[in-house]
Amino acid sequence: MGRIAKRSLVAAVVAAGLTFTAGAGAQTTCEVRIGALGPMSGPAAQWGLAMLGAAELAAAEANARGGLQVGSQRCSVSVLSYDTRYTAEGAAAGVNNLASQGVRFLIGPVGSPEVTGAKPVATRHRLLMFANSYAKNAIGPQWPLVFHLGPGPSEWAPPIVRLAKEQFGMRSVAIVAPNDQGGTDIASVDAEVYRQHGITATEEYYQRGTTNFAPIVTRLLASRPDVVDTASSPPGDAGLIVRQLRQAGFTGPIGRLGGPGTEEIIRVAGGIDVVRNFYWYEVAPTEDPRVRAISDEYRRLLNREPPENTNLWLWVVGARMTLRAIERAGTATDTNRVAAALRELPVEDPNLGRGAWTGQSFFGINQELSLPFGMGMILDGRMVGVRRIDVSPQ
Amino acid sequence: MEARSPSRWGAQEWAAVAMFLAVLAVPWATDDLLVQSIVNRVLIGAMAALSVFIMLRMDLLSFATPAFMALGGYAAVLLTMHGVTEVLLIVPASFLVPALVALPLGALVLRLRGVYFVLVTFVLTEILQLVLFMTPRLTGGADGLAGFPAPTLLGTELSDARSVLALAAAMALLAAVITAALTAHFRQHFAAIEENEVLAESLGLVVWRYKAMGFVVAAGIAGMAGFSLGNMLLTVHPTSFGAQQAVDTIVYAIIGGRGSILGPIAGASLLVTVSDFLGNQGQYAQGLFGLLLILVTLVARGGIAGAVAALARRLRAPRAAAGPAAAAPEAARGGA
Amino acid sequence: MEPAAGAVAGVEELRVENLAKRFGGLRVLEGISFALAPGDLLGVIGPNGAGKTTLINVITGRTPPSGGRILLGGQDITGRPTHAVSRLGVVRSFQQTNTFKAASVRENVSRALRFSGGAGPQGWARVAPLLDAFGLAPRLGEQSDKLPYGLQKMLGLTLAYAANPKVLLLDEPAAGLERSERTRVDEFVRHVRACGCSVLIVEHDMDLVRRLCPRIIVLDAGVVLAEGPPAEVLARQDVIAAYVGADAAGDEAA
């Protein structure tokens, strides 16, 4: 009897597979499928949803123009997505899943563990991937089809640390981040940059999934730092850390040389008065009206509110560039040719403005799409705003 | 000397092995990436769940499966990075390394029962994460290990999708054979420990010896699953071996049914497939797992395998209606 | 109920010397000494919490003693693990019904035989008279926890005997049995003694103790209060005061 149950299970699996094959075969009209791969649930969901939103916006823009011109064909663009649950395993499974549905271009994933898991499988299937992790080995010469949305911490940390030091004059910093790749790879670069600016830096790591930060806060404050930096801790975690730091009597400024999510941090921490003095790396110049116009465009084309995470604005550029490269290469299947076209594309976005291809010196390959970024600041409980910082080509 | 009664395999053991034999053909039966991907993950999940199943046979709920998976996975990958790529060597290594670690560990943790065993094995998985994190030079730390050479079989590289899946199927088959052999050979011993450990011991059963044997074999099978996972992902990474995986693996075994070797296989097949279709909503998969777990605990303690067996008995019942009358003379003979 | 000849060879004396057991500061057993010669039958009585079950636990290696020695045929077996003590021939039964619940009666017996190293036809031949006497023989295929309570209890005793004991330690074998069922305990004890086993019975049923035991020990708060033939010991004022109380006085009158 168990055998029969098992057989029907196998049959179900095979049948499901056949359905997908049939679906892929039934494409009579030209359709370019791009995949959004990232954490769609859990504490990092904001990042994944922003990425999905960006892919959807770029696809909607292309479709509003009447589709992509791929060679002699006019193709519509659709978006498929997969939840990685922020793990290497989930990302690898997602690449397989999306590839089996005819996806050749991936937007994402976002975290270092996911990128590590996704890269080899994507390479096996020869997918073009636009990843955005701060991993030290996020891209490299051995991954010619993997591109990176940048700049990375080695690019943006120095100007922010310089400006923060001018403002707050700190002499020491304690950096806190999750103890996995998504935390350590960025926190260690942050620490190095702080040290280069004559600031003593200590690093403190916690297990991802921790909800009680009291012991970590105690350890952080043990070295009596002038500043605590929450690096790439997920926004929810960072908010809790900020709140507990303030409850523990810490009055110094708090930095965030990591990811975006300031609104979420303010919410979790209990208001802007609690956060008080705060500076952070913002992936895009969020107060530039032209940049903000992306959200209006999203509302107009997709008839719903855009995801709140500012990563959206950055990802949109990656997705648009990918689609432009497909048009220029004249193929939606040969990813090598699309990659070659992408490398030649000038970085010039209608909303974000001029950027540059970088990465040669840090990663050994010039496939990092560096765009203008921002530094945000809250002073004495008042939102000062985000200033634009431009990147220079290498 | 103890005369062992023949450790005959039942229909379930043969069915389990036959299933994995059949799966060996899948790499050649389909080129569909999704089917291959799901089957590969089902195989890995089933192996890990078999490891949990062995421990459940002795009424021990182990959260240490990911820790042993990591030991096996990292050991095999480190071997390939040091030039040993022959699967006939690295597969046994992925079994032996965690098995050898489990031996002294078992002496410590197998004294515990019930919730204490659960907690300590949970901690083992957490400790392993810490060990990985603190040994970046050996294990790559938080970055894991990637870019290692593909395993080879007698000189032939097993790097294409088909050979990866075939290797996974072969390892799962091996795991099923080992599990079936162990649990069938010691069926009475394991059942006695599960049902009444104190009585078994006072009748002379050397309980720790069987527990240690089960723990060591379970660790070895988990280790093979770890290598299979690393081989599929082309990377061994700490996030693949965390507490979440411990929960998933246990859920496969319990929802599938802890009473039969077919249980963990059915559980992994169903839940891996379902969670892939719910791929875009990871939280729904978790919610569904939780719901199914509650359902199994409240209504169908035998899980899927148990429910199917019960249904089979129900369907057969009408035919056996004449049974008692026919059986009566036999009983009388037995009583004489 | 003829015992199978030669089933138990080389029966040895169990000697307990100055045994003590403390849990933290709590004294559970202190200075317990007695000997159990081959074929002997010793009753152990005492109020609840007197340390009777602890005494069995310590002798069978479930918990280590805090002091004293346990000797079997002159060999020191103190602190050995339960399975080793059992293999040497010191086997216990349990107060609660104790069987392998999900297993059939047949599987229960075969496990007991196998775990004690006595699987095979001789083992079954040795146990068969007991299975017949208790009415378990026609129910070999039944799941043990579906049996009536009294039969589960008898199966528990049979399992202990199946493990090929030289010394049997019975923990309240009559507890929970109907009055009519209690004579089965007598049968069991007679049978195992006929095989040359020595038996220690912890029991609350005074009638049973008087009927079966030529000699008894009274435990009170972990020490031996009195020792001797039941008629003599049970008549002592301190024993009545410590343990027997109104109930046994009533029993006595009846």
C-alpha cells in the first residue's frame, strides 16, 4: 500500500514537471521571462520584495513601450519570482525552479548566502545574474555571467565615514552584525575603513534569528564606544538593537554602514526621538526628485503602492540595463552575448543619472554597476536628509 | 551465545529500496530541470529524514541531523579540494567522519531522554554553526566553501546535471539499504527501547550499545545527505545546516510517519514538492508544515505511512470477515 | 507445573552488606544487610517511602548505592549496570504493569528470552508452563496492553522469569490484582522456587506475605526495624506502631 502511495507521489511530481514543460512549450508569442530571486518572507523580506518590485517595474515599462525588440521579434516581458528564505539552499533551488520555467535572466539574489548558493547553479544553466550582495567574492573572473549592483562597501564606506567623523568627531566604534556571510563580509570592510580614518573599531557578531539583544548590547557597550554601527543587520534587528542601546543608556550616535531600511528601524526603535543621532548609507540619493519619480512611475504603471524599501530604486536600474542589453544583443537566449552587450552599455539612467562600471580593483572584474548613492543623517531627532554622493569610474 | 532470529526484511524495506532503485532511472528519463531539481532535493531530504527515522525508532528526537550533515558535507568537499575526488572514497568518508564523531558524542548525549535529548541535540547544531564560523581557514567560515572540483567515478568527472542526480540517487539508495538493514536486523531491540527502555534493560538488553549503534549510523547517513546537498549546490554553506533544516527534516519524518521506513521517504517527497510549488511564499510552506504537524500529532500519529496502512487494513477488513471462524481452530490448537 | 530440569544452573547466594543510599541529604537506605541463600524466600515489608523499591533499584544497578556492597556468589556486583546485573542472574519485576506495550504476548516473551541470551526452544519450554498456568498461552497473538490488567501483571512476572534469573526481586507483585487473582502470585513463586531461584518479595498484602514467606524484613525510614518469621515479627509492638497500624491490626483480628 505504501508503494502505491509513493508511486502516486512520484507520478504527481512527474506530472507537475510535465505541466511546466508544456507551459514552456506553449510559448507561441515571444516572451522574455526574467526571474526575481530573493527573500520574500521572513526578516529580510523587504529586500526581496523591493527586488521583485523593481523587476516588475522594468518589465511594465518595456511592455508599455510595446515590448522588447529582440532581433526581428517584438517580445513582451514577464516576471517570475522565487522565495529563497535567505539561504544558499533556497537560492539554488530557486535558480533551478526559475530556469526550468524558461527564465534566462535573474534579478537578485540579495544576500551573501543566497548569492553563494545561486551562482554555481546559475552558471551551470548559463543564466545571467544581477546579484547584490556585499560578499567579498560576490563577483569574479570565474563568474563571467554574474553582475553586481554596486557600489560595494569598499566604495561607499570611505566618503560616509569621512563625513560622519566631521559631524560627530568619534574616536571609537563598535560594529554589530549577524555572524553569517551577509554580516561578516560587510562589517569587516566597514571596520577596516573606520580604522583607515583613525577610528578604533571592534566587531561583535550575533546569531541571525536572535530576538533578545540585551546580552549583545551589554557586550557592545563594554568597550565604551563613541559610536555603535549596525552595519548590515536586517532592519528589524537593527531597530531592536537601537531601542535596547537607548534603554541601556547609550547616548552616542548610531551608524549604519550596511543596507537601507531606516524607516523600519525608526518604527521598530520606537520613533525618531529614540533614534536621535543616526547616519547611514543609502543605496540611492533618495531625496532627489528624479529618483523619487521611480515610485510615481511604479504607481502609474502597476496601479499599486511600491515596496517601501529604497533598494527598489537601485534594482530598477539593474533590471532596465538587463533589458536594454537584451535588445542590443538581439537575443533573449544567448546570455554570453547579452553579457557582452551589458559590459559595453554606458551607465546612464533617466532617474538615477550617471554611474560607472567598477569592480576591477576589488573583485578583479569590471562588472560592478556603480550608481550614485546617498548618506542619510538624523541629528537630535530631526531628519536632516540624504545627500547625494557620486561615484567615479575606475 | 545469543541466537539471533533471522532479520528478515518486510515488504516496506523492499519497497523503500525498490523506490530508490527506480529513481536511479530518473536522470535518463527526463531532462526537465524542475523535475531533476525536485527529485534531487527529495532524495537529500529523504536521506536526512531516514537519519531522523533511525533515532525515532528508539524514541529519540534528534535535532543534530544538520550538524552531522555538515560534518559529512565539509569532509567530502575538503577531500575534493585536496585532490581526492573519487566518489568511491569520498562517499564512504562522508559517512565515516560524522559516524566517528558521533561515537564519543553518543557517550555523552545518549544518557539523556525525552526533551533533554532534544535540547542537547539542538545545541549540537548550534555549536556546529559556531565551529564553522570560527574556523574560516578550514571551512570558509561564514562564506562556506565553493568552487571545489567535481567528484569523479573511476576517473570520469560527475559534473553535469545528470550525473549529479544519479550520484544523489545512488547515495540515497545506499542510505535506504543501510537503514533497512539496521532497523530490520534490530527491529525487536529498537522496538523494545522505544516501548519500554527500563524493562528492556532489566531483562539484560545492553541498551546503550544499540542506541550508540543507531546514533552512529544515523550520523553517517546524515553525513552522506550533507555531501549530496553540497554536490547539488556546488557549495557547502553554514546556512544549509542550521536549526531550520533540523526542523524541516524532523517534519518530513513525522508527517511521513515514524513507524515505517516508507514514512520519511513519503514525507520528504510530499513536503519538498509542496514547498517548491509554494516557492514564492516561503511563509506558507512553514505554516503548512506546522499545520500538518498538528494534524499528524492529533489525528494520525502514524503519519502518511501509518494512515495509508490503516486504510489498507480497513479496505481488507470485509474480505477477512470470515476470519474469526476460520481462525478459531488454530487458536484452539495453539492453546492445547 | 513441573519445572524444566536444569533450567537454572549454579544458583548462588545474594548477599547485601551494610547498604546505604542517600539522595542529597535525604537518607533512603542505611545499614541494610541480609543474605538470600539459593531457594530462599524473603519478604520485605514497610510503610510507603520506607525504601523498599529503592532497595530493588540499588541491587539491580538502576541507581548506585552511597555505601555498602552487593555480592552474588561471592562476586562483588555493586554499581554494575542493570543489564550486566540482569545477565548475572539478578532480575526484577516492576510495580506497575510492565510489558512492551505495543508488542504481542509472543513478542514480549521472545524479547525477554533474546535480551537475556536465552532465545531458542529451551527458553520457550521453560516459560511454557507459566504461560499455560496464567492463561496466556491462547492469547500469544494479542497486543500486551490490550490484555486485562491482571494478565498484564502476570506477563510482567513471566518476562522476569524468562530472563533466566538466579535471584528474582518482585516489586509488589500483587498490587492492583483482584483478590481472586492473587493466588497466581503464589503459583508463580512456587514455580520459580522449584527451579532453584531465590526470591525477594516486596509486598503490601500481609496475607500473601504470611502465606508465602518463612522470613521477613521490616524496613522503616530506610533501616531494618525487625527481621524474622512473619508471625513473630508482625506481633512486635514497634512494628505495629511503625507500619502495620490500624489496618493490620484489623487484618490480625480477621
